[in-house]
Amino acid sequence: VNGIEIYSMKIDSKVTSRFAHNVITSRAVNRGNVSKEVFFDVDLPKTAFITNFSMTIDGVTYPGTIKEKEAAKKQYEKAVSRGQTAGLVKASGRKTEKFTVSVNIKAASKVTFELTYEELLKRQFGKYEMFIKVKPKQLVKDFEIEVDIFEPQGITELEAEGTFITNELQNTVKKTFSGKKGHVSFKPTLDQQRTCANCSQSVLDGDFTVRYDVKRTTPDNLQIVNGYFVHFFAPTNLPKLSKNIIFVLDTSGSMYGREMEQTKEAMLKILDDIKEDDFFNIILFDSEISTWKETLIKATPENLDEARKFVQSISAQGLTNLHGGLMRGIDILNAGHEENLVPRRSASIIIMLTDGLPNVGVSNTGEIEKAVKKAIDGRYTLYNLGFGGGVDYGFLERMALDNKGLARRIYPDSDAALQLQGFYDEVSNPMLIDVELNYPENEISDLTTNSFKHFYDGSEIVVAGRFVDSNQNHLSVDVRGEGADKALSYTTQQGAEQTAQAFQEQQYIFGEYIERLWAYLTIEQLLEKRITATGEEKENLTAQALALSLKYKFVTPLTSMVVTKPEENDNEEGIADKPTEGTDIFTTMCVIYAKLLLIFFLTTFFPSAASPLYHTYASQPTWYTSVDGDPHFIISVPQKKDAICFNINENPGMILNLINDPVTGITVNGELIGDKKTNSDAKIQNSYFGKLGIANKHLDFKLTVTPEKITIQNGDEKTAFTWLDSVTLQQAGLTLIINRKKNLVLSMGSGVSFVVVLHQVWKKHPLHQDFLGLYTLKSDKLSEQTHGLLGQFFRPINFTILEIHAGSDPKKPDATMIVKNNELTVTRGWQKDYRRDPKHGVDIPCWFVHDNGAGLIDGVHTDYIVSSLF
């Protein structure tokens, strides 16, 4: 492609006792007669840690070095200030994150990229799964995937499949296993890679998955190597425990439409799978709380039929009383146990689904977390499912982890119902509760988590530890748990002879694999505990996880890998970071803020970080854009970890069209106001939004907001409020809540919500006057045809920067930007973000587009001037 030929790509995986060590090697040559940029671009599982990277150019190797994040920060800021994108790793899909690095190589030069990453394969539905993303983007002469598996317990089954494997390619996937060893290889020829006989496009584009399981003659397996041990616990043939399951479902207005239909579809399938020995109930929360039944109900065929009718009748409206819904669910579980309605030996589970933020009842997330933890008191497991991008994922994750569960994101795609059902399947078959694996305290110095609320069928519990005496080669473990019929209690042992016997096939074992497995699991659990910790405890967990990440060279959320490049490359260094799930919401979020400030969050982040409305949510994103006090539009471009900014200069009294969606009938316009008097020293006068108009043509509804009053018009009927009122209004297709002297929230039936924030200034200020800000939440609920100054950027935008050179200001280089097929001259600059530091602000780097955004916005800015607010 473009004169660059990738002539070899090899993916080599070695799995020893579930711990996978993967090396991706790509070799390319510049067939052109001038220097060219070569890209190395791979998708890795989110559960993996990168451990090494290097580039070799014409025999010279440029290694990556792993450092503490703070130590790498200076290189990162230096690269960003030059306008280079230094971030090399970013989330790229549900299960993956993308590692990208590029380098300029001379004509006829060769480059070899080598990336190593490691992960512990988890057992689900009775199998371990290893997932490899395959996308070379061109035909590769020598393409190969090779997987070697060594399992001391012996392998019972092995399968390999690719989403791109056609009938012609089926024979190229080779798999064999015998005893303790398994092997998978995939090596298509050039012709087999083609999409058709003479095509130059590659058919290799998709997921390659290897699944296997091991022999289990005993419930568990102990392995000891060089002073470390790992204990795998997965008993089979146990009778199933009955379960008591409470579904707590968000039915607020934002769930209206596809989300609600998919939730109902998933619930109907789940009801088909509930077993007759189980007990269950369904709680719905919007502005109010409603329950299907007052107590837990046995899953008889008659009761399940009644529950199906109830689910089919669910509709979405109102606000989000998440706290009320959860507390009702906990109360019903408590009553079920206290009144002996449910079997004593049974697993109690709460599954909560929401698509937004709590905004009625108790809405402070910190208070909700405390109340839920106190009410559950370690007795039940809480699983939180966050539907779409409007959730505060950090809050859902903290609350779940505090209550021995986990959080999961449900992506708002066509398969959302299957995602919901798939999660239920994972937790639908509890076999044991209150499992404890106890090791001799005087023999073990560092142990991973060893007590578990539930053990589910088809999964596996893994505990690893370090011996006090590194020469110890034997271990005994006391295992305890509660089963369906009786308590489970036994002692398992590994003797010195078994240890020696198990590892005679040394060539299959890479390095100190059990030590690295222990380190991986320990870091993973320390990072998880850190999510809910505060103060000194959080500092200690951070210090421990950081020390291990640096010692074992893992790129974790606490470390960065600095990638050094040859001197002739403009961007000598790049930073590879580990993205975290909570800061990577895929939603589009848009804000209009002070002084004609349109801040585009076309990116991944918590609403909490941007808006004074959400000041109670302390989570901060790693990347977001916010500006205050200048009339700048800022468009955040997450895939570049960068931003574009521009000015609009217009006179007070002008009305600008911000959002116009012909499909949903929703429009938003804003009228500008200026300062109280003209500032004679300024060439360009300040302007703010002094009036906002939000209309829904299909509902014949109009909302006019000024800093003084709020007017609602339904047809010919008008109602007016002031900012001193506290109001909640509900009518067909929409909900309006006014929070006194702060903000108002308007939720439409389609799921889109608008938050108008009141900004009040000192009444005697000689220049400034009160103004408004507007936040658009869930803008993905608007149609593809949405336009307007804001609306056009609800769809992702991309750009390329070329030819960076000195500008008129030595601190602000100029460059050529290719965007929307236009070639623009842009200037590197900074805009102030006053969110974290209201007094001084924080500089946010961006590329400044001149002349009222010409070439970036569709048309010219005057095209967006309209004659009236509606």
C-alpha cells in the first residue's frame, strides 16, 4: 500500500497453564524511491498487558521502555505541544484496544516491528478462550498464526475458528492436541488471502478465536514452580444451587424506543431460562418505583407466564430514581431470607440495568454507593449493567465491586438483547456460595484473592501466591464452600514428587510463567481494589501495583511505555498507555458553553467531568475538552487524542441554528447577547447565549429559556416559571425538571436529553451579564440527518496534519490540515479549560482553524443564522 509492502506477519502465542504470552512480528519494506511512513497497527484484547515493543530499522533496534506514567509525561507533553499525537494505545472495540506506531523509513529500507503482550485466559461456559484480531490491510506473502498450548492437567478439547474463514480457507486452519500439548496454526498463501481470484484486497479481516478445556479428574489443580504457586479450582458434577434473582430495570424516559424494546426482548428470553427451583422478582424504576410482586416468587410455569405479560407491558417515561429501585430490590431479598421464603442454601443475586444518571430521589452517587453497601452488607452479589454511553461507568463499577459483583457495558447496537442475555447466562448457574481457599499463613507471603461469594458452572477460580521459602515445593490447601445439598470441605495437596514430575517438558514453558501469572493477577486485583479505595489505602494499593508493573514490565493504567524513534522522525517519542474502561464511554456528548462556546465532546468520557450539573460525580476522564471565557468552538477528536478549535464572531441579537433533526422534528436555536456596554479596547466584542429555544415539531412543543424565566408552550397553551421554582413536569413523550437557580433537564421520548445551565454573574458587574449553557446528552438518539453548528459534529470527524513549520508566533507552529477534503492552514495553540482550576485554568492543546471555521464547518458560518428562535 502506497509503496510500503508488509512481506511478513507472524502471531506467535505460547499458552502455559492458561497464561498466554503473545508476540506479533511484522516486517515491511519501502518499495518506493522516497522516504515513506510505515504504520504498525494491531488490536489487542483489553484484558492483556503489553510487556515489550521494539522497532528494528536497517539493523538498528529502537526499544520501548516502560516507566511510571509521571516519568513519561514530559515526553508526552513535548510531543503534543509540537502537534504530534503521542498516544499509541486507545480503545477500539468492545473487547479490544488498538496499538499504533508509525515511523519514516528511507527508500528500499526495511523495518521489523515486534510487540509482546500477556494475559491470563479466563474460563467461561466450560472453555478458555484466546482472541486474536486479524487485519493486515493488505496481502502478506508470509502470514502465519501459531498457537502452542501446554496444560499439565491434559487437554480434552481444542477448537479454532475465524469470522473470516471461508470454505476455501477452512483447510488452512490446522489443529492437533494430545496429552498435555495442543497446537493451532493458520498459514494462508497469497492466493488464499485474496477476496477473489485477481483481487488485491485481503479476506483476512476479523476475529480468530482459539478455545480449549483441560482434563479434570479432581476439583482442583496445584502447580508450583520456583517459589510461586497457582491453584486452579473448578469442581464438576456438583448439583446446581437454586438462586434468588432480582432484576432492577431502568424504565425512565431515556430508555424509550429501541433500548426498552431490546431490554424486554432479553427479559423474555431470560424468563425462558429461569429454572423452577429459582425465586425471582422484577423492580422498575423511573421517577417512581414499581414492582411486579411484593415478595420473591417461585419460578413456576404459571408465575413465569404472568411475569412475561408484565414485561410486555413495560413502558419508558419519567426520570431516574436508581437509588429507590436498588433499595427496594435489597429489601425484597432481605424479607425473602428473614421470612424463610427461599431455601437456606441458595445464591442471591441483584442484576441492575440503567442507561443514565440518577436524577431524582437520592442522586448523589457517593451517597448511593454507601447506602447500597450498608444495605447489602456482604450477603448478596450486585451486577450493574450500563446501557449505552449516558452512564457514569465509574459509579456503576465501584458500586458493583463494593458488593462482590462486577459492572459490564452493554453496547447500544442491534445485538444489545443478546449481550444482556449473554451476561445472564454467565451468572445463571451458581454451584457454590462462600468459597474459601485457605493456605498455611506461615508459608505464603503474597496471596491473591482467596475468598469468593459465588462459583458459577463453567467458570474457574484462580489463586496464586509466593512462598516465604523460594525452595518450597509442596503445599496443602483447605477448601470450603456451601453447595446445594451440603457444605464442601476438603484438603488438597501437592507433593514435591508431583511438582517435579509435572514439568519435564521444559521446552514448552516460557520463562518464569507462574511468577508472571501471579504478578498479572495481583496487579489486576490491586487495580480493581483501587477503584473503590480512598485516601491512604488507595495510595498504598497504587504504590504496590506500580512497583509490580515496573518490575515485571507491564503497561498498566499506572505505567507508560516510551517508544523512541530515529532522529530524522519529527515525533521522536510516543507514549503507550493502558486505557481504562470507565473513561472510555463511546457516546457523543455536546456542550454549548459561555461566550458562544460550543464544546464538542465527540469523545469518550463521563458527563461528570464536564458539567457543574454533575459536580457530585468525582470521576475524572483521561481525555476531554472544555473551555471557558473565550468564544471558541472546540471539537475533540478522540481517535487522534487531539482537538480542533475555531472562532465564530457575530453580533448580539443574531440567532444561530445549533441542532436541526428533520427526522425526530427536534431543533435547538440560540440567540446571542453581548456585554452591557461596548469594550472600546477590543476589536471583537464578547458574545454569549442569552436565550435558547428547543422545539419538538412532532409533539407541537416549544421551550424558551432565558436567564430570567422558562416558558413552555404546548400548542397554544403557555406556562411560565422562573429560576426560583423547583418543578417536575411529565407529559406524553417528554419530561422536564427544573432545579432551582441551577439548571433544567428536558428528556424527549426519543432518548435525547438537553440540560440548560444557568450562569449568574455579579449583578453590579460593569460589563458582563447572566447567560446560559446547553448540554446535549445521548445525541446518538438523533438521526443521521442531524445538522446545525452543533449537529453536524455529532458524527465522528477525522483529519490529517502535514508540514508542521514555524508560524508568526514562535510558540505556535503552523501546519497544513486535511479535513473534509479541504486543505487548511492551521495554528497550534492552547485554549483554557477552567473546569479543574476555576481561577487559572488548564491549557488544552488544539489546532486552530482561522476565518470562522471556514473549510471545517459545512458551508459558511452565516448559513447558520436563522430569523427566529422557532
